[in-house]
Amino acid sequence: MAQSARLVHRGLLELHYGVALNDEHYLNPNLLYDEAQEAPFVVPQILDKRQKGGRKRTVLYQPPTINSLLPDKDAPHLGAIALLLRERCNELRDFPAGDPLLLNVLQGRHPTQGRVQFDRDQTDPARHFSLARLHGHWPGQQNIRLPLDPKRGKFPMAFNDLMECVAHFEAAELNNITILADYHAGASSRATSLAGYKQTFNACIWGQASNHLLLQPTIGKGDHKRKYTLLEKFGPYFSERVQTLWCGFLGDLLGKNPETYTGDKKSWADALKFIIDLKVLGFQSGLTPLQFANNLVFLGICTPPAPEEVGAWIASNKTLGAYNGLTQLGFNLNTGYASIVAAYLVVYNHLDTHLCDDDKKRLGFGTLFVEHLLCKVGRWEYRLRLQKHDFLSMARQARANSGAWVKGANCRRANHQAFCIPLDIEDKSIQTAIDSLLYRALLTFVDL
């Protein structure tokens, strides 16, 4: 099938260009040149039939090769992921740490001193566990749940209406103002460490600070610059428009338990489109709408995405963590869309093949888990670099010294140093991912 796909693809390209392509030109699209114009050929394209304004958009498609996708054979490859997963699996089984330094990073602690520094959600790949408290309510209800806690900005709360929500945060803010006045604390960086101070937001929950995630975002410029009121911030969440659209989105699932519901459900892609189309402040781009859609999947409200869908999302969000994680593992993503999706498929397929069933269950393995895991590579690298440690060098060393691998061996306490996946990627697996993507590209439209 893969060979047939390549032949058909090559034939279509030759029809498109009106010339015969040799092997070098087909396998290395960057070498394609129009000799008459001394300019690059238009690269192979996949047309998207669902375009605004009736116009067709093209998505660059350059089929990668094994060597172009992973050119550096000494790169960390899956060493970084293996180190990360080992610590999380050991923790889930209450085993000793594979490396105490890395366990501290996982738990949001200072790598060597062990004191809590950060929210562990920023370094924990098994994020679905942080949604446990949402399962105490039926997600089909119309109440708006805000992912905030007076102390940590982490756990959800439910409010019956807008005024109840505003009153709650007004009380918290008044409490904080009083504490700051009593302690004469002028620096906001010191505020959260004061006794009784209540954290009402986390603008850095996705890493970089976001004005939209503040409790009272700033709008306007110059003399017109001001902060949102709490009514302006939370009002859209409780508006009749949002409530009506949310009920329409849920459809027959409204008021029912998603875990026992057997009817049709919206997809992850539907959830992404829904939240972006609402045009609510903070939910229009980047990681916030992604996490909204992910949460609906984890709660059973929506169906999970296929691996290719997640890969396509990464390809359209090159400034975010998963893309950077793939590059830090050693993947060359400069050849365009296909290389990004293929790289994600390589990682996903490797984990799907080699993780034992018990590891998959404990970690909450799936397509979204792998995207989240890739985001953590850069976060771990940065946290360790702050303390003069080199996570990627540790990953290379782990890969070089990994030795023979046995599936499931890490499930025994005596083997807490063992890895749950092999640290090397076989060329056959890379080619399988490339062929799979190529075959689908010939049959489907790509929607970014």
C-alpha cells in the first residue's frame, strides 16, 4: 500500500509540473528548481476545500525522508521523554525516584533544594489527573466553572450566576488589599507568600505571562488605558448568548452523564471551533482554547482527536511547546507541514507500541497526552538550565547508556531505574509514519 501511495503521489506531481521527476527531486523537494526561471518550483500542494470567501488555500506538503526528519543521529531522540516518563511512572507506583533531581522538577520543586517553586501542572505530563474535581459535577449543567482556587489558582469552582462569581472574587481581592496594607508589601512577587493572601489568577499557567489571563486584564493605551472590571471579565461567561450556544453544542448530552451517555458526541475539533467562535477574551488563540477542548475530551463530553489532527494543530502553532519539544528531540521540521506531522506520528506510534498497558492506563495515554508530553520537554530543559543542569545532555547520556530494553520491566519496584520505552527510534518506524501520512494526504483534505 505504501509503495502504491508513493507511485500515485509521484505521478500526480509529474502531471502537476508537466515534467518527469527523478528520485532525487521527488525525495528532496527543496532541490526542485525551474531552470528557465531559476526559481524554486511550487512545492507539492494539498488543497483545502473549506475556505472562507470561496477561495482555496494551499498547504505546503513536502514528504520528508528518514534522514531529513532525523538528521542528527546523536540527538536526544526519545531520551528526554524516557527520563520524564520514568519519573512519572515511578511516582504513580510509589517507587523510588529514578533520579531525585528529575523527580523534584516533575513535582515543581527546586531541582537540588527541593522547595516548591512552581505549579506542578507545568511539568507534569499526566495532566488529566488535575481534572478530578470536575467529575464531582455533571459537566452538562449550565453552571460556569472557573479553573481557579483562592490559594493555588488550580482547582475549579462552580457558581450559579454572575453576581455570585463576582462577589466571590471581590471578597478575595479585598482580603488581599488588606493583607498587603498590613504587611506593607509593595512588590507583587512577594504577595503570594504572605499568610492569608489568596491567589486569584495565574497569568503564567502556560509559561509566558498573558494579560488575558489576569483577573482584571488591561485594555486601551496611553490615557485610555484601564483595567477590566470583574463584571466585564466574567460577564461574557454567564451571558445568555454563551449559555444558549453551550446548550446547543451539548445537544442531547445536556444534563446527562457523559460517562454513561451512548449517543453521538462532538469531536475535539468541534470543541476548538466552538470556543474560538465564541470570541471570549482569553479563549481565541494559543493554548487556552486547546486546553478547553482537551478538557472536554478528558471529561468524556467530546471524542478525542486522531494523531494526524494533533499533528496538524502543532504544525499550525509553531511558537508553542509541542513544536519546540519535537525540535529539542532532534527532529528537523524545516521542510514544512508534512515533517511536523510525521515527527509527531513517530513519537506517538513509538509510545503506543512500546508502553505497556499498565503504563498507558496510569499515564492516561492518548493523542492529547503525547502533545502535552512534548510540551514538557522544553519546560524541563528550562527549569534545569536555571540551575546550571543540561537536561538534553542527560537525555543523550541516557540514550547512549540505555542498553537492552524489556517491555514492562519498569513495572517492578526493583527496576525503578528502567525505562518504560526504548530510547532509540527504528528507521522502520520513521518510514511507517511517513508512509502513513503520505497515504492519507492522497485521500483527504488537510484542514489547519
